[in-house]
Amino acid sequence: MLPVLAAVMVTSTFAAKDPSIERLLGKLPAPEKFIDPAINDPLAKQVEAAAKAQKFGVALDASRRLAGRYPKSLGAQMIHGMLALALRRYPEASGAYRKATSLQPDFAAAYLGLAVTEAAQARFRAALPHFQKVTRLAPQAEIGWTGASACAERLGRLKESVQYARQATVVAPSSAGAWYQLAREEGLSGNHPASAKALARARQLDKTTRRSSERPRPKKKN
């Protein structure tokens, strides 16, 4: 359900020039992860149809009505938050994500939404606690650690930013993004040999990923 919204989050409206923040924006969970009764409502289909037609304002309005119709629906609140965030309606996005956390206080994706909402506004002091919450609720998720690293860096807390980035590579050793983040933080902290090593690993992983994506897929047998 609503797979197009994942692409909306990355391509439609964000213009962050910071590579580490761009990587965060691209890792928000897809709305189809949230399955509950609201998904079967005709309004949900309107959201999907409008998003596919790139009528994002219409999609946002439908998501508002869906969330209002199902105030206890985690899925409806998350979809509303994602569309509001994609359209830079930051207070609205924050409100939707906070409703989601009230419905399910241990739901890491809702805190991730809050974190990215704050980070997209360069409010890194506000974003950091939410990323830290993600690391506690989902310690094996790379994005919590890379997000915390990016925020700590902007706050001038370079020692913390390196520690978070290192942990990202521990939980996601095959992620080029995690290694790029570590290369950046090691370099900023003055550890240039470690930065060069992390950058080499990131580029190697990038190259492997590109080769894999370019490899022709086997044809299906009839």
C-alpha cells in the first residue's frame, strides 16, 4: 500500500545540500510497513492515487482526513506525517509523528520521523534526542546511529559524532552510507588515516552495489 510515498520522501521536495542529511531522508521507512484498518479506507486509496499523479497537496489533504477519521490508527498518523514532511509542513509533520508516539511509545519509526523533521530544519539540538531514542528502540538500525552522528557533529560534539558513526558501521558493516559518515567524522576529528580507510571501504561498497544493480537479471522461464 502506498509504495510511491517512499519515493516522495526522497525526490519530491527535499533539497538538503548536506550529504549526510540527504542519506537520512532516503532511509525513512515506507508507509506500507504500517498495516491497520485505516489502510482499507477509500481515503487511503485517494492518498495513493494522488501521490502517483504527483498531486501531493491533494494527497496531504486526504491523509489529514484519514488521520482525523482514524485518530487511533498508527498507519494513518504515519502516512500523514510523511506527506507533511515531504511538503515541508514541519509543524504538521511533527504533530502527526507525536500522535504516533502517543499511540505506540516504543515505535522507533515515529521517533525517526520526528528526528528527520527537526534535522530538515537544521534544528539539530532538537533532532539528536529523537535519533538517540531510535538507537535505544532499534539498536540494529543504522539510521539511528548515523543520524545521531550527523547531529552531534553540527553541535560541535565531534567525539560523540565519531562514536555514533563507528557504531553505525558495526551494526551495518555493508552500508556504504555508514562508512561515508565515519569517513567524514574521522576526518573532521583529525584522524586522517582512519578517515581514508573508511572512505576506501565506502567506495568499495558503492562499487559492489553498482555492479550488482547493473548485472542482468535471469529471464523467467515460461
